[in-house]
Amino acid sequence: MLRFEVLQTDPTCEARRGRLTTPHGQVDTPAFMPVGTRGAVKGITPGQLVDTGSQIVLGNTYHLELRPGAELIEQMGGLHRFMGWPGPILTDSGGYQVFSLAELNQIDDEGVSFRSPVDGSQIRLDPETATRIQNQLGADLITCFDQCPPHSCERGDVAAAVERTVRWAERCKAAHRYPDRQWLFGINQGGVHKDLRRACAERLAELDLPGCAIGGLSVGETHDQMVETVEEVCPLLPADRPRYLMGVGMPRDVVAAVVRGVDLFDCVLPTRNGRNGYAFTATGPIRLRNAQYREDADPLEPGCDCITCAHHSRSYLRHLFMTGEMLGPILVSIHNLRFYQRLMARLRDLIEAGCAARIIEAFPIAAATADDGYLEATDA
Amino acid sequence: MLRFEVLQTDPTCEARRGRLTTPHGQVDTPAFMPVGTRGAVKGITPGQLVDTGSQIVLGNTYHLELRPGAELIEQMGGLHRFMGWPGPILTDSGGYQVFSLAELNQIDDEGVSFRSPVDGSQIRLDPETATRIQNQLGADLITCFDQCPPHSCERGDVAAAVERTVRWAERCKAAHRYPDRQWLFGINQGGVHKDLRRACAERLAELDLPGCAIGGLSVGETHDQMVETVEEVCPLLPADRPRYLMGVGMPRDVVAAVVRGVDLFDCVLPTRNGRNGYAFTATGPIRLRNAQYREDADPLEPGCDCITCAHHSRSYLRHLFMTGEMLGPILVSIHNLRFYQRLMARLRDLIEAGCAARIIEAFPIAAATADDGYLEATDA
């Protein structure tokens, strides 16, 4: 019921134009997945999401298990039906959130125990539990429970996290009940240490999983470190299976990773920036609270075909943010998501034309300095 | 450029089926106008508003003058273009807000001075200013600057407010620059005192204004007092001109007023209740935070054709409110607006069938007790 085809490769770089077929529809890759943490992309209806060109969304296992719980979602017919999104869904495993957000009480080779920030109860996550939860949620693509070490970690700790991540992946594969309708992705860890990344890739290859995620690369490393790591890892991954770079990133990060062979991305940046009044454009950020937009009758980005740019001026959007109207975050989130989806469509076109490496000429924002001024993914 | 036709009257009551033609499109009456206080119906895009069946929206002169100011909106091409709403708009005059919200510094026959809650500056509103502002905003229907006394007022104070409102209406008419493309409505005041309402209607009739608003009836009086007052006032108003009951109200209020000859309504109830997790249904309120909806797979209202009911369960909507997801307020506001617009469509159908007085049989919610449990228009 699931299939991934590489339709075309680009002779100028490692970029691939592909198509992922799932029980809930197709995804043209390279693809960007908006983040629907708790079963909702913040402020955006499923219909609006379709209109931005999004074909697949991400849900967070950790947040959904805390509230309302995977049991309830399963009882309501699974995550697709629960959130009213008929298209493909990917769920992360909760590993990243547990290690970055939770008040950890115990962590060992077996798994992790932590205190629920909602009601203080003890919660257990381990490979079997994370897989069971994702089986209940029913996403088309699911991920192995992994240990994602912070960027500041010592090499020895990163090596231990790799070892644990690999052993947990075996257990996830063994626990996975629906391999025919949910593809389980392994997660490559290893920080910025190329030999650890390589070792991880080799060990995971033995599990013969249908897809591979690259984790631990939106945790504080530089753009160049991310790019070098992706450049090292991608050639080690099976060429016929989808590659997903977790939590990345800024437009320039996405472009750099596509050129090196990544197929799937997710990031909170378009919606988080949108909620806070920062609009993405091909020439850099528009911070709508700035006084310079008070009398600006232009759309956020001339030429953009989103409903925000079709109907509203920068002046109006600024007014919405200055008065705290919730329509402001909604409209700018819609534009930012459309911006990302237009970028992905452009990348797919360029790969088909065999010249993706020239994307940086086509998209000035792909230049390293163009990100300045946006909120980071880790900002509040 | 403006026209109002009474297409049909109902032999069983005073209800009228009409059509208002404006430079920005037609409105089928009786009509309900969603409230776009600051140039946005909270959380709802213009496209979503159209999908609820709304044909005309209301903007608040007071709030729009405070931020961003009528000058800016005029410079941006007027309120329609500024808010991206191509259809008809009505603006109130700011009178109600000035007398209920502002820190008043001076009030006399000339006008009102108050302190801006935004920046503390002194602001002046008088008939000429309120009319000039509404000319700049450019709504299709505008209203006279009036004095709206609180329900607790002594009779003498109400009489003085009526007198002032009538004299201010003369000045508004004199100041109005675009009578051919903006219809100026007089406002009938007089509280629950029938003789004062009658006197006000007679005095306003001399001004020969193209429409009449009934003010001061969403300020704390009972449902029965409202109905009796509307029953008294409507026959005093010109039969060939539109009648607008300001700020009303609950579904049963709207139904009772339609049956007595009112054509236009506005109220914050559908959106305010929606933002707070209260859904309107034909059988009474659904308070989504209640635990009883945790596992409820039904839509808010079976048979409703809004996008919320088409795609989402009560269980999901409850989850959105329990986790503070902004999509919850959006989806329930959309349902509530659609609920009101379906009620209006049903009323129009019944008038065409000549049996609007039987609406209460068709709509149990039109019974007096069905409102229990909703937030009031004046709640936070």
C-alpha cells in the first residue's frame, strides 16, 4: 500500500524528484510538511492547508499522547479522521520532545520515564510504547524512538546515543504491527561526527527499514555543519528509499539539503514566524510590526498566489498585529506556508529540468545571509 | 446606487422578505451581519465569511478610528479594500462605544471628548466627525452619531438622550458627503419608554433618511422588553425602508424581531461564543470544555453544512479547546456564524411561504428558554 519512486535525478547535483504513494494519497518530493503538533497546524484549517499546496503534515507523538492520548484518537478513527486531514501524515516518535522538553525522571537502555507537564503523572516512553502509540495514531509514515543528544554533547555521549538509537530501532521494528500500511523510518544520529553518522547508517541499513530520517540537525549546529553532515549521510542511505531531514529548516537549509539528496522536511518556522508577524519573502523577512509598513499597500510578496497576498496589504496585516487580531497570525501563517510550498515546487521543477544546483541563482533567499531577521525554530 | 425592495410580506405577521442593493452587492433580508470590530471578524478570513452565507459585515467606527485611523483606511482605498471584503459593509457611528467604553472627559450638546485607550490622547467625536470618519471608511450603510443611554437610566435622562440624538441626526445628515453611495441610517432611541420611542420616530421621520436603526436594545433590558419595544417602533417606521436592530442578539431575539418587521441584525454572539468554546445548535448550547464531549464522534450539529461540521467531531473540537489550539475558536466561530446564517435563510424561506409566525415551531431555539447557557453579548 506504500511506494516510493525516484522519478528523476539531477545530473548537476544529488537532488531527486520523487513520488511517495500512501494509503492516504501521494506526495511529490522533495516535500515540506507543515507541523501539526497537537493534531492541528496552528490556526490553519485542513482546507486552507490544501490551498497552500501542502500534501502531507506532521503530528507529534509526544504531544498527542499527553493530550488527548493515542487511545482516544484511535477510538475516534485515527489521526487522519480526528484532525479532519484526509491526506498523508507522518508522526515523529516523541524522542526529540522527551529529551528536550520533558522533566526526565529516569533514562536507561530500556526507555525513558518522565513527568507529564499536563497532570504530573508518570509517563513511560520506550521503543515498544512509542511504536504502539504511532500504530494507534495511524500515520502513513512513522519513526523509530530515538535518543537525540543536544549539540553541546561530548563525543562519547553522542556515540552512546547512536548505539542506543540503533538498538531501539531494532525493537521498534519488532514491535511495529502494521508495516504494510505504515512505513517505519529509522533515524540516523551522530551529531556532527561523520564517523558516528556513518556507523549509524551502516547499522541501520541492516534493519532494512523502508525510509530513513536524519535526526539531530536542528539542535544548534551551524548551517555549514548541517550541510556537511547531510552531504556525508545521504550517500550512505539506500538510494531507492525516502530521506527525511527532521526539523529543518530555514529556506537556505532546505535548498542545501535538497541539492544533497533529501526528500522530506518539516519545520515550525513558517507558522511560528507567521504567528509572530514575520513574513517570508524571496528577498528576506517582512517584520509587520515595523512602522515602515503602516502605509504599504503592497501584498506581502508581489506575485505570490496565496489568499493573503491576493486580498490583503501589508498595511492591513500590520494593523491586525498592532491590534492583536487573531486574523493576523492566520493570514501570515498561510502566506509563509505557501512560500515554503512554492519553494518546494520550484525545486521540483528545477530537478526535472536537470538544474537544481542553480536554485541559488533563482532564489536569492537560498543565499546564506538571507535568513537574518527571521525567528529561529527554537524561539518561543 | 442604493435600493431597498420589500419583495414580500407575510400575512401571518409583520415579517418582510427584502433585498438591499448596494454598490458592493446585494443583501437578502432579513439579514445577519457578523461583527468585524477592527476591520476583521475575529479569526475568520473573508473567504470563510462568504462560505458561512454572510453577505454584509459590520465595522466599528470607534475602534477603527482609534486604530489604524480613518485617514489611513481612506488612503488604502477604503474599508472594503483594506479588509479584503468586497461585499456590503455597515459601520456604526461610534456612539454606543463612546458612551459605554470610553473614559469620557466632556459631553455636551456639541459632542463628546474622551481619552484614547490606545495612547491617552484626547479624541473628539461629534456628529460631523463621526460622519466624516464614516465617509472616509466608505461603508455602504452608515449611521448617525447618537447617544445611547444605559438601561438603568432615569426617564428624564433617556428623554434628553432622545432629544440630543435627533438633533445630532440633523447635523449628521447635513455633514454627509456621499448620500448617493452611502445610506445614512437614523437611530431610534428612547429605552423601553414607548412614548419616547414614538416621539423619536416622528422627529426622525422629518429627516427623511433612507433607513432606520433601532438602538438601545442590547443594553440590559429583558427579552420581553425588547420585543415590546420593537413591536411599538416598527409600525412607526417607513414601510419601504430598511430597519436595523442594533446589537441584537440571541436567536430567539432575532426571530422575535423578524416577526415584528426588522430587516437587519448584528451581534458578537456567534463569534464571542465560538471563541470561548460554546457552539450554537438548534437544541441549545454545546459547551465544548465539558467532559461529556471527550469521546463524542458527532459533529457539533448533525445536518449542518459548515466546514466544521463536515470535517470535525465534538471530540476533536474539545481537544483543541483543552490544549489552547487557536483552530478551536476559529472552527466553532465558523459553525456559529453558519448557524445564524442558516437561521436567517430559514426565516426568509418561511416569509416567502407566508408562515414566518410558525418559525418557533420550526426552530425550538426560538423558544425563550433555549438560550440558557450561552455567553451574553456583553460578557468578556
